[in-house]
Amino acid sequence: STTARSTNEYRELDAAHHLHPFSDMGSLNRQGSRVIVKGDGIYLWDSEGNKITDGMAGLWCVNIGYGRKDLAEVARQQMEDLAYYNTFFKTTHPRVVELSTLLAEVTQPGYQHVFYTNSGSESVDTVIRMVRQYWSIKGKPGKKTLISRWNGYHGSTIGGASLGGMTYMHEQGDLPIPGIAHIGQPWYLKEGRDGESEADFGLRAASWLEEKILEIGADKVAAFVGEPILGAGGVIIPPASYWPEIERICNKYDILLVADEVICGFGRTGDWFGHEHFGFRPHLFTIAKGLSSGYLPIGGVIIGDEVARTLIEGGDFNHGFTYSGHPVSAAVAHANVRALRDEGIVEQVKKDTGPYMQKRWREAFGGFEHVTDVRGVGLIQAFTWVKNKATREMFAGSDDVGTLCRDIFFKHNLIMRACGDSMVSAPPLIITRTEIDAMLSTAVECVEQTEKLLQERGLV
Ligand SMILES: Cc1ncc(COP(=O)(O)O)c(CNc2cccc(C(=O)O)c2)c1O
């Protein structure tokens, strides 16, 4: 490997040559980026030798944890045998066949087919084209519009960013593209009415879909797309009544139900997929992140039998990517998914470490004066900073309390994400009870410091 440079050298060259995603490069270049050099288990090391607890599994993706030499070995071997070949022109290769077969085993019955991409965004774009192709084969080419939620995140391609409900992304690039509509998010803290039960709110939030369908015209609506739990929007967990009602509405108006499982997939909620946790059956769903635990880029769309049959009988589907089903990515994803299953990692999240994390998370943050909506399931959890717990009065966005808190975490070598004023965590699924205890004791210290800072700055 190339000889290591000093941290400052890395920082200078990074500032000179590298534009980071979702970053204000001016300010980043002034403060300098943190150089991450190694990972093992749930830990990262930076170029200064600091050991960091990764409470975010990278970007919600390193489900199996860092440092798996077996995955590296699988990649090396496949690179030597067949570093690349495509699946376009009537060819396939053993790795993509093995992975597709394994995915048919770990998904619920009735999901036998997968289409491959390189990322979650490409999977979402694939869904947009796939559902429109489906309805055109069905003789209803007018069913083109896809509905999703404000504050949902579905990637950063033109399609994914349009389907996502992040208005600050729409403003940059004149989005959304035509044929996309949004409804409110099922977040009780922000949308619930005083005195309204969670169950009633879930049904009311789902009814926004029916209203939107009637406004647009069911004969023009192709699909509804949603994350079982809104991830980058701040870990928004809908009431139990929400998804079954969404499913009922989609079936009533003959609209495809699509789950975006890029974050919730591969054990994050304790079930293999988020739709299993919430008890609904999407017609098709997107995967990425935990599919390979981030070791190599790969994504896909898992297709339910009825949609698959229609597409297969429908002739050419003119869509795909050079690296769709890339042999090395497929080999690593196969080894990763097999390990998640055969090492009982998903099962352990469901039975042991998930319930333990949720119990300890609520104990840790339930008593703070300015922390509310302490929530989570499996190994995805969050809480939200509020000015007043009783009235649910939020801070002004400009107070940027989330960033304040995240920076205190980072100073304590603990990575958690700030999504607005929600602090979110999604550690590798292999985290142990002992590691959960250690992570939470540091986090409590940081939250205490943040509350003190809020007082000192007169924000509370
Ligand atoms: C639900 C969902 N769908 C699609 C994507 C897009 O995947 P790709 O990035 O692989 O194209 C995502 C990705 N989610 C994501 C990506 C980058 C940052 C953050 C964050 O929370 O800061 C979240 C996602 O969370």
C-alpha cells in the first residue's frame, strides 16, 4: 500500500482535489476533514490514532461490522477468477446466480426475482422505470405518477432526489421531475394532534395517501413508495396502524406498493426487512447498504412474483447498468448475506441485542428535560431535541441543536447522526450488550453536556 501521509498532508490534498457529497466545501476546507484509516467490529480509527465508536455503521450500511477478512478474501479470489463481466447480452456468471438464489431464500415467499444496480439511488430510479413499464404492459400507460412522503429520503439521482421529500434537494436542480407527488410524513411528534391516539394518527396519516390519489386520479397513479421507517429524515417510526392502512388503500385503488428497504433491509429492524416488521407485503422493494454491508457498492430491486411475471412476459425492459450484478460485488454480497443468516446475526438483533438496545436507549434518554420522542426498533433508534417537552415546541432550525450535539458526540469519539434536531443511531448489527452499554454511557455524558450548553447559550 502507499506509504501513509501525515494528517495535514491528507487534509491539504483532500481540500485541493476532492469535492465531498452533501458538504459545504468552503467551510469543510477551512476546518479540515477527519481522516479515517481503519475499521474493526464497531470501531474506526482516524489518522491520529483515535479509536471511534461508529454508532452509524458508516452510513447505515456496515451491518456485519468492519474488518471481515473473509469478505476481503472472497473479493480477492473473485477478482482473480473473473474481475468483471456483464449480464446484458444473454450471459450470466456463477456469483450473480448464487446471490439471486440466496436473496430468494432470505426474502418472504413470493419474492423470487432481483434486478441489480450499484446503489440505493439507482434502485429507486429502477423502480420509477419499472412500475411505469409494468402499467404500460398492463395496458394502463396513463398510470405514471409515483407518490412518496415529504422528508423521505430516496437517494440523490434525478429520480431518487425527486421521489425523496427533501425540499432543499429539490431547490438545487429544479426538482422534482414530472410525475412525482408527496404526502405528509407519519411523525406523531410533528403532525399529531393533541389528544389524538397514535393509532388514530396512523390511520389519518395513511388517509393522506387516499386524498392524494383522489386528487390526482387513481387512473394516473402508478405506485406509492415509502421507507418502512424514514431513515435520513430522522428515524420516523410510523404507528402500527399506518402501513396496513397504506396497503389497504393501495389495493383499493390498484396501485403498486413499493418499500424502500435500503436502510431497513438485512436485519436493521430485527426482521430481515422492514415490511416484515410492520406486517405488509410490497409489490417490489429496493435494497442496497446492508446487502454488502458497504464492503462493495451494490444495490437492487426485489420483485414480487406478479410484477416479475408481467415484466418477464412483457418483452424487452430497456434499462440497466454496466455493473448490474458485478461479479465481485455479487460475491461479497453473497458472503455477507450468508454470514448475516448463518451466524444468526439477524436473529440475535431480533431476540437479544435489539430489545436490549431499545430498553437501554429509553432508560438513557427518557429523563432529559429537552429530549423527547425517545424511539427505536431493532438497532435503529433516535431521540429529538425540543424546547418544551409538554408543548412539543421545537427549536428554531437556525439554533442547529442537532449539529451542536453531534459535534459533542464526535469530540467524544462517538459517531451518531443529526437529522435536524433528531439524534439517530444505527450501529453495526454485531454490536454486543457490553458495547451498547459503553456507547450509551458516553452518549448520556454528551447529552448532559449539550443540555448545559443550551442553557449557557440561552436557548432554553
Ligand atoms: C431509504 C434510502 N433510499 C435510497 C438511498 C440512496 O442510496 P445511495 O446513497 O446508495 O444511492 C438511501 C441512502 N441513504 C443515505 C445516503 C447518504 C447519507 C445518508 C444520511 O443519513 O446522511 C443516508 C436511503 O436511505
